[in-house]
Amino acid sequence: MKQTNKIGHVCCSLLSAACVVTSLVTSLSSCGGGTAGTGAAPIPTVTRYFFVAPKVGTQLTYSEQIVDNSSNQINLTYTETVVPTSQSGNYAVTENDPNNNSVTVNGTSYAVTPLTVTLNNSGQVLTTLNNNNQVTCTYAPFGLGPTYPLTVGANWTNNYTETCGTNAAVSFAETGTVLDLESITVPAGTFSALKLQNTLVYTDANGTVHNKVFLSWRDAATGIMVKREVSDLISGTPVTNGYPILITYQLQTGTP
């Protein structure tokens, strides 16, 4: 029996609370310095999104739909809760299924692994603690996701390592883009959301090469994740039956 977990791909939606600030992009006159005169082109505006950590006690519930490499569909739910932390400038989130549900398909057992996740002031993962076996994973300099502030059209790159317990470090290469601002409807409601796409490439301990594509929607007013789709194209060492190739997360309940 194999149990999947989310240590290597923490989906924490609370990892991205943000406030929206509109700033003016100033322009100088061609004479080199003063304000633009009569007839000058309008000064463009750029909407910038700044990260703000969610408050302690914030709680959101998500559905997690998994499609494995045998085309089976597995449905789980989990809750994220912001908890106190003594680490200045960072915050912490617990992720678990209060009902402790487990689904077994073709000999593979799927369940939500209880985690405690520490994040920085851009919502990027610093550590995850598996609350079942007490194994800690450390991300250097930090894990998945862009560094704030963000604007539509912005690009980012992020190279980092993940070290879990005594295992060898795994290297990750991420590239991403803020695609657009659009309306999206999920069970929790309709949101004006930033749409982001990022790709993560790495080789796991079994020699399998992963090329994961993340398509995410974050509430524009708060940065809370309202939906995410994760697809995984693999090569190299083949994986066994029961490997997730597409995972979709959606906000079910809670107020961002």
C-alpha cells in the first residue's frame, strides 16, 4: 500500500494573501526632468499586488481531485488554518483533513498528510513538518511561487532545493508568469483573481524527471488561492500505477 502526500508540492492557498495598490508610473519630459507639458501622453497606471500574511485563525476548506496514471479519479478534502508562530516576519499554516479520510484505488492509498508549514513574507514555503512521522523538509532559499509585489505580465524564476530529513537534497527549477486578471467561480463564490502559470522541473530520488505545470487563480483582493490545477509530465524511470498526473484544488468554504 502506498500513501501519497503533498510534502513536495505544498498547495497551501493561505500562502498568498495580498493587498492591491495602484501606483503611478511617472514619466519625465524629453527635456530631461520636469513634468510632462500640455499634450503629453497620459501617465500610465500599474496595479501592484503586495503580500500580506493572513491573520491567525483564518481557516479555509478545499477540495482536492486527483486523476492518476490509470485514469482513476480520487476526491479528498482538507482544511488550512493559520496558527501562531514565534518566527518574526514569517507565519505558519496547518494543513489536514479533520475527518482523516482515506481512499484506496488499485492498491494505492490516498490521504491528506497532516502538515505544519512555515512561510516567508511572500508566502513562499520555508519548511514543512510532517505531523505523522515528524520529518521536516527545508527549502533553500525558499519554495514555490513568486516574490511580491506582482503586476499582470510579470515573470519570475526561482531555483531552490528541498531537503527532507536525512535524504539527499532535490533541486528544483521554476519559471512563472502572471497571465491576467479574470473572474472565476468556485464553490465558495465568484472572485476577481490573478491568473498565474508556472513550471517546475526536477528529478526525484527514483530518477524520474518531472515537468509540472501549475495554473493558479488567486483572489485579487487578498491573494488567497481559490483554484489551482497541477499537471505532471514525467520521463526517465517509469512510475508505478497510482501516480497522480493531474490534481485540481478548489476553495469550498471560507472567506478570503
